Amino acid sequence: MTRRVLIVGCGFPQLGLLRFARGEGLYVVGADANPGAVGVATCDAYAQASTADAGALVRAAREHGADALTTCGSELALAPVAEAARALGLPFYATPELLAAMRHKHDMRALYAAGHAPSPAYRAARSLDEVSAFAREHGLPLVVKPSRGWGQRGVRVVRDESELLAAATAALEAARDASGNAPEERGAPVCVVEEFVEGSEYSVDAYTADGETEVLAVTERIITTYPDPPGITFAEVYPSGLEPAALRAVEDAARRGARALGIRRGPTYTQVRFGPRGAFLVETAHRLGGGLDPDVTLLASGVSLYRRILGVALDRPDWERAGAEAARHGGATGRFLVARAGRVQSVTGLEAARRSPGVVDAQVYVEPGKLVGPLTDGSQRAGHVLAAGSSREDAEARARAAMDLIQITTRPEPSVASEGRAQ
């Protein structure tokens, strides 16, 4: 009998998982509040349900006869999936309690400190006065971010004292929005203010089994920087470009972070900054990355993280322990398209991009008539190209050549406050 799996989320961060599950012959039910999400067409069936509503996910699973469920790429969906799995008596790699312990960034920072994992000095703050006090103690630059949030919403790098008020206000507003009306979020919203670590940023994609973390790929994150909303990924590139000793330090930081958080099983996506002072943790997500990370990892290592998390959901130990199943490439990259803000008029060149040498996948998330906002967070990215090559330089050149073929034409509209940038 064909197994039925409920995959929570049908946006671009879940697209690779949806395709993989279909390719393995599973009956895929996609759950998302948006029936127009890019991955809905990939599914065998669709359930209109908020990815943040555990009760709705339970009802969707029962209605469609799903005997497994999982998710990837979304921090918002992670805890509700764990709660739904428990209610349904189905396996998931993390418990609600473990995820709750690291839900807030200041709690994660405290666990890092207790576990002697390398992370910058920080403080949980509820007001501008507390942010300012930290700045006086530690100096500038610093980072201000919501203690709970996703997609880089409300994250600011502060290099001048005059920017503190706007940064703290944005972070506290984003924390309030992320908290919603959840009972566990009662009280004043919290932001985290921390030292800014000079250097470049890297993603560490890994899987933990019985408390031992296997690093599968380290990629360089090409991100937006100050003064733009920082940390939004333009690209993930393999190999990382790090020297061997620096690479070992970044991998060690990711392993120490996972251990400090008490992670015993499942995927981790860790952001690490490395610079003159060494490797420091930005954060650890107990899930697959949402920026094409599992796809780049497959090209780099031959290991499918999609298979591993589905192995947990389906109670298939052979899938969860699966090793390399595809060729390893000397270079790989996932790069995002960013359209100019406005209403989409036309999309051309996508099929030509898909036929380009080295291109593994190309996708546009928007279609004519859709309104595209400025690049204020990760959800405003308009598409992607995934490419492989004999080296990092080869993969990047192939991806850029394919991206040049894709044209997303937009018309400015008064409802869009400002134009985004073309990438």
C-alpha cells in the first residue's frame, strides 16, 4: 500500500522535499494556508491549513489518511509539526519540549553559554534603555534582532548610536508579531542585542544520530549586509573557500552548538560567522535549511537529507541512515532571483535557463499579476537557480549564466513602498 505523508508547507523552502517524496512514490499531501503556493501543484492532494496551527495539521492528516508527517525549511512550522506528530502518535525527530527550550534566541544563547559553545556576548532586552546599556558596555557595531522570529524580519546591524532606536523598535515589533496570541508568549516582547562578529558567514548542514553530529556540507552564505536588512541569503556556495583549519573550526562550532542545545537526533542547519576572532555561532535551526541548503548538500556530498527526515517520519531506519546516493560535485550553488518591487507583468527565459549547462533546477515563484515587495525578508525572493560544476567557480558561472536568461518584468505600484533590487 502506498504510504501517505503530510508535508507541512508548500512554499519554495519545501519544494525540494515535495518533489523528492513524489519521486519516491509516496502519496504527498501538502498543507499550507496559501492555495497558490509554488509547491501545491507538485502534491497529490492539498490541505488548506496554517503551518503554525497544530490542531489544523492534525485534522488535515486525519482527513487525508496520512500515516506520516514532516516539514523542512520553516521555523514557523517546526513546533506545530512536533505537536501534531505527538497528537497523532507519529514519529518526528524532535519533541515539542526540546523545540520550546530553544524557541527564543536568548534561550538558545543561554544554552550555548552553559554548554561552552562559541557565541558572541549578548543580552535579552525589552526596551531601548537596555539595548543602549549593552551598547555602552560592549561598544559598536552590534546586532539587534527579535528573540523569536524568522526570515531575517526585524534584524539590524547597528554601527552608529543614532541607529539604536530604529533597530530596537524594529526588533521588538517583529518579536511581537512572531509571538501573536500564543499563551507562552505573554508579557513584553524581547529582543536580543549582541556583539557583531566581523567576518564571513557560513552554513553548516548536518545530521545527528545518537548524539553524534555528521557534517555533510559547509557552504559560504552570500547575504545582504548593512545598511540593508542583513542576513537575507542571495546564495549558498560550495566549497566554502575556507582554509582547512578554519573549516574545522566552523564545523566544530556547529557540533558544539548542537550538543549544547541537547540535540540527539535529526537535521541541523547552523549559521556560523568566521573572522579574525575565530568561529562564532549565529544560531542553530533543528531542521533543514530553507535556502536551497539540502539541495546544495546533495550535490556536494551525495547524501539526501530529504531521505533522512522522511526516514524518521516513515519509520524507515534504512532511509534515515542512508549514505551517499548521488554523484559528488566539485562545486555547487543555489542562487536566488530578486525582482524589482511592483506587480509582475511577465516572466521569460525560465525554460532556457533550465536547459543551460550544469543547471539542476530553476524555478520562479511569482507569476504575472502577483505583487512583489521590496527585499525586506526572505519571503520576497522571486526564484532560484541550482547549479553544479567541476569547481566553485564553474558552478557559479553556470548559475549566473542561467540567471541572466530569466527576466521578471514588474510595474511599480503605489501600494509598494519602495523598489527592491535586481540580483
